[in-house]
Amino acid sequence: MPAVVVPGVAADDKGVKLFRSRAVVSALPVSAFGEWVVRRLTPETPTASLNFAQLEQVLSNAASLICGAVYDDARAFLGRVLLDVPAQHEAMIIAKRTADGFQASLDDRDHVVLAWPWDHLATRVAWLSTRAGTTAEPSVGEALFVASVTYTLMHRQQLDSVFALWAEIAAGVRQTHDPVPSSSAGSALGPGASLPRLGTQLFEAFLAVTGAPG
């Protein structure tokens, strides 16, 4: 996963550069956070013009930040999405794929590359959006927001383990023979990078810039 560079939030103590837009726009709902993140990860290229692999990569970056923000402060996102049966079913698919993938990487560390839940979220949203012909930022942003928030709220216990492993890899504790992220931002974000902290910083920037109700 390439470095997450979001046009205008100052670099944090780990050297991660997020950039906050100077323009203040009319207030947006919190549900627009997904689209806002996606737009800042593709500031010059519309998502509708990306090929599947490129779209998947952008959505993986965005999902990792959304999951981090929700994990760090679940109360800020409660009631923001409808936790209906279809949404819960999608979250269960992501949780199962994550669990199966982690187990497979432990069973065969030399050949199986670990995929994070945000990778699975990205693939699912990219696939469904491409099939529906709705890959513009508003559509994929909203779909990713709903999927990421629902998954994080419903499967926090799984994310406890995921973020614990992530922190070890980002800190350099895990060695090369341990599970390796398939598209990890760990190395790109720098040693000790914290996705929950980074996601929260980005969410706070979103609230400040857009005037969305916190």
C-alpha cells in the first residue's frame, strides 16, 4: 500500500503527512467521511477512471483509515449507518475472509501473504461497485463508509488482534518470517505508525473542514 497522502494536515510525530484543505465548505453529514477520504487519496484522478486494481488500492487505503477512526472512537460513529441484515451480512463476509486469511498465513508462512480486513473491504466494495457501474467518488465513498463502519462496530474483537499485529509490524517487532501484509501501509507510514490514531486525526480534519456534526 503506498503512502497515504491526504491533501493539507500537518505531519504527525511519526512523519506521516496528512494535508488539510484550507477551504471550508457547507456542513456535510458524517456519512460523507468515506467520500471525503477517497477524494483526498485521488486528488487528480477520478475514481471512475481507475482500473479495478487501482480502485481497489485506493479503497484499501481509505478503508484502513476509516476502520482506524471508528475503532479509536466508536461512539462518534454509532447511529451513522443502518446496521440492517444486509449490512451485517457484508460485515460477516469480511470478518470470515479476514479470519480465514490470517489462519492460512499462519499455517503456511512461506507462501501465503497476509491480507488485512481493509483489503477485503476494498475488494468487496470495488467488485460490487464495478458490477453496478457506480465507481464515482460519492458512490464508492458511501459504500466503503457503510461497510467499514459496520464491520468495525460489529467485529471489534477481531480488530483488537488485527491492530495488535499491525502495531508489531509497524514497529518492526515482527520479522520477515512472520506474516507479511499484502498491501500494508505500515512501512509507508513509518515505524510505530498507528492506524487508529491516524484515522482519528483524519476524522478530526474532516469535521473541522466540512463542518460536519461531531
